[in-house]
Amino acid sequence: MSVNFDVNYYKQKYLFGKSNKELAELLRYIAYSLELKKQDYFRIIAYKNAADALESYPVEIYDLIKNNEDFEIENIGKIIKQKLIEYCKNGYSLEIAEILSGIPITVFLLTKVRSIGPKKAYRLVETFKLYNPDTVYEDLLTIAQQGKIKVLEGFGAKSEESIIKAIQTYLSFSKQSRILLSEADKIAGAIIKWLKKLDSIEKIDVLGSIRRRYETVGDIDIAVVSKNNQKIIDHFVNYPNKVKIENAGTNKASIILKNNIRVDIRIAEKSKYGSMLQYFTGNKIHNINLREHALRLGYSLSEYGLKDIKNNRLIYFSDEKDLYHFLKLQYIPPEIREGNEEIEKALVNNLPNLITASDIKGDLHIHSNFNTKTVYDLGVSSLEEIITKAINLGYSYIGIADHNPQHSLSEQEVKKILTERRRFYDQIIYSKNIEQFKVFIAIECDILPNGELAIPHSCIEYLDYLIISVHSSFEQDKDTMTKRLVKALEYPNVRILAHPTGRLINKRPAITADWDKVLSVCKTKDIAVEINSNPLRLDLPFELIKKYKSKGVKFIINTDAHDCQSMEFLKYGVDIAKKGWLTKDDVVNTKSLDKIDLWLTGKK
Ligand code: DGT
Ligand code: CA
Ligand code: CA
Ligand code: ZN
């Protein structure tokens, strides 16, 4: 029995939305559908790769298609591109509908739960007749809790337990409605572009959590300077992607976009713009602390300026910096306005000189498309493409850190893969012949549940350095996890602990570990703690970065890119490093090529 593909349901639930993220999701459903229908393997992979590429593409292709602009995205071939264009233009594609037909919608919905792939989802849906899309997660949870899954062939108690946990996590995260910073950037960028169509806009900036570069965003805030408020408000509330106007006044308005995302706009006169930026950027604690500080100096702070309490005179600020200076403070960058002793430090001229994106000299955690026979996804870009991208980004070096060959392979086989890879890479590097640029060859190696590394000891010497990270058994208790990490850090050639907490924002919680212990081992062994720039990870989180910077731990900002486009996400890692109060000296990949070479390999 199968429930037929229902376009209306998809449309209603915005499964077929128009953002890159939603279109990528559609491509993934197509891949799953092909997989379940046992279609050609390469066709399936093509859709999966296209989905990954689209998700990390910085411009909304829907907008491009609507404007009849062409686009080229690596890993999206002609056929898939044509389908996307047809779908975006008409809001519907018969061909896509055909591919998806016969697979119950609930199968796709279940694949959103970690640890449930399309085959498992299909089996569960058909076995338990889970055809109601509105309750499928709760229905499956009940069935699992009743012990009905463990008796199925190929499932067992352990897998039932992990399904229960995964659904619970999914349900608790999906109730939270905060979006990722990278998604907020895209939405805000599109609105700013829309607003800039009016020439009466003199200045425009984001405010609130986006301006602070906070990891998730509740609603989007935008500030504008203009002489013609009414025109701006009218244009803003006419934004094509809105679903509702929440309110529209004379100097502010709010609209709601689909998925219930709210956008607030505020308009100020040029002479008061600095006050407004300041007032609507800091988090609540920063704002309260600053107001108290101003009061101590005899001023009352508002969105319009500082009122001198003695004579009731209002002092305006067109530039935010002047406001901080007037209050006898160093300028406090938005990223650190989180209510974390920044005002005390600014008062005594003691704020750190925060790192900037241009300080970064290379990215040392990139995945290429070389087949290392790993159990994880390979990268999709070739070494040539990665090198070209790195040079465009102005880097002096990169580190290719493909996943380790699967653990079940023999020592002999692993050696063979690693030597072949090095030979293959060496040829490319030799033929490119780039001066003052170096490619390091590394592996991102799994930390096994018992703390051993998933690569034979004898193979470590074939690599310039090792990155280690947890990719399984995330739920170990604190003590086991701590011992596991400490043991792994003791291996030779380990230089980087990658995405240390393993969290996926809104998807998977952080592991629990005694970070005092783990990171002090990193410090002793001069191992860098990664700040993973993937907007879904942003790991180590900024609160921990700040805490361990003060204990002398060193960091490295990497992208973990699986396609060369995603190497551009490094700026998110830099944002998070700023939020953790880091300076250039706290981050190892600000070092010059000679110095990083020495640091990585210990050789001159
Ligand atoms: P979010 O939206 O949850 O990601 O976080 P924010 O920080 O963007 O918070 P939001 O949108 O509520 O407020 C935007 C900014 O305006 C934020 O800097 C706090 C500030 N703000 C909002 N309402 C008030 C208020 O009544 N008083 C003061 N002092 N500040 C406010
Ligand atoms: Ca906000
Ligand atoms: Ca707001
Ligand atoms: Zn990686």
C-alpha cells in the first residue's frame, strides 16, 4: 500500500519552498526516492551532491531564475539544473512529481530524524502504516516505546533505543524556532537588496543578534536612515516573500515571512543613527549594563541618544563609536556585546584586539574527492579546484584532511590507499608549481568509542599531521567520554581536535565531557582546538572559547569544507572566534607558512 504523492500537502507545508535550503531538501527527497526505487547509483549520487552544493551556494537561485539570470554551480549538471528552473518558474514539475510518486510523504519526513535513512524510514512506514504526516514522529515514538521495533528483523534493542533518542531530540529541537545565522544572513541580505531598490535609503544595517553574529537568530532586525519614512515603510511591507504584515507605523514596521520568520525595521534620522544602532544591537545584559554605566555618569540612555539628567538636554550620535567614547569607553565591537565584562574592560582600555578574517593564512581541514574508502561522505571537489579556491581566498597553505579509510580494512590496504593518495596529490601539486604555497596532507581520523584511533599506528607516519574527532557514540557518559578524548589526544602527530563538542545546532546536542581536563591536555601537547566554521556546527561554541582562551589554549579556525564553495564559510568561524574574544595570537592558522610548517610537522 502506498499513499500517492500529494502536491497540495507539500505546498502547504512549504516542503517545496523556494530557498536554496528547501530546494536542496527537494533534491534529497528525489535521491531517496530513486534509491528506494533501485535506480542507477550515479543518478542518486548526482542528486545528493547537487543538494549539498545548492545548500552552500551563497545566492538564492530562485531569485536568479525569476530574474532570468543564469547560474553555474559546481556539481549541478544540466539535467538537474533544468529541473530546478522548471520547478522554480512554474512552482511545479511533472517530472519531479513522477519521481516522488508512490513514496509516502511520511518516509521523507522521517529521514529528517538522525539515524533514520530512506530505507529504514520506508520499512517503518510500511510496517506500521505511518501515513499521517501531522503525527508521524509522535506515532513512531509511541511504537518504539512500546517495544515494537526491536522485534523486527534487522533492528534490535539498541537500534530501537537510538530511534527513541533521535526522535526525542528531533522533536525538542523542532519546537525551537531559532534559525541558523547563515540562514538569517541570506534572508536579511535579500530584504536589504529589496530595500535598496529605493534611492531614498541613505544607510542600512542589520541589528540585534545578526549584527552580534550570534549562532542562531530569533527574528531579523534592520536599521535604516532615510528622509522619507512613509515610502520606506510602504516598500518594506510590500516585500514579495512576506505572508503577513504584523504592524506598520511611522518609523517602524514588522512583517512575517513563511516559516514564521519575523523581520523588524526601524528608521532613524541620520543625526541619531548611531544611537539607534547601539540601542538595538547588544543583548539584554549588555544594554542594561551600559544604561547603568551611563546613569553613573549622569546620562539616561534611549534609542534617540543620551539625555543629560542635569539639564534634560538630548545629545545625538550619528556614529555609534562616538557614543561609546562619550561614555569614556573603548569602542565595543558588536560581536562581544553579550554582557560578559566587556564594559568593565572597555572602561580601562583593556579590550582585546579581535582577530579579523584577513589574519587567516590557510584552512587546515578540507575534504577532497579522493576515494579513501571511508564510511563517511567524500568531498566533492578535486585538489586542483581546492587549490584554486584557496589561492583566490589569498591563503598561503591548506591542509587536505579526508576521512580515514574504514576501520575494518587491513593495515596493508590502508597503507596502500594513503601512499596512492600522496602520490596522486604530489603529481597535482608538482604540476601546479605554485610558489609560496603549500598543501599539507593529513587525515581526519575517528576517535573510536574506546579512545583508540581508527588508523593503524604504523600509518601515522605517512601523514603530515592528524586531525582527530568524534563521529560516533555521542551519548557516552561524561567520564567515559573524557577518558576517550584524553587517550586519543596522546597519540603522536595529533595537531587538531576537530569540532570538539560534536553539536549540530538545532539537531544534535553537544557531547558531555570534562572540558577542563580535555582542553588542558590540548594545551600541554600544543594541540589546537578547532573552531569549526560550518554554520551548522560553530564548534567550539563561543562561551567555551572565551573560557579556555583565558587558560592559554590555542585555537584553529577551519571550514571542514566538503566542496570548495564552502571554504567561504570561514568567515563564520572568525565571527565565532571574535565572540570568544580571540586575537590573532590565539589562533594558529594566522601563522606564516614557515611557522605553521614547523608547528604542524615539527620539522624545519
Ligand atoms: P533574537 O532576535 O532573539 O535573535 O535576539 P535579538 O538580540 O536580536 O533580540 P530582539 O530582536 O528581541 O531585539 C533586538 C535588539 O533590540 C536587541 O539588541 C535588544 C534590543 N531591544 C529590544 N527591545 C528592547 C527594549 O525594550 N529595551 C532595550 N534596551 N533594548 C531592546
Ligand atoms: Ca532579533
Ligand atoms: Ca526584533
Ligand atoms: Zn571533517
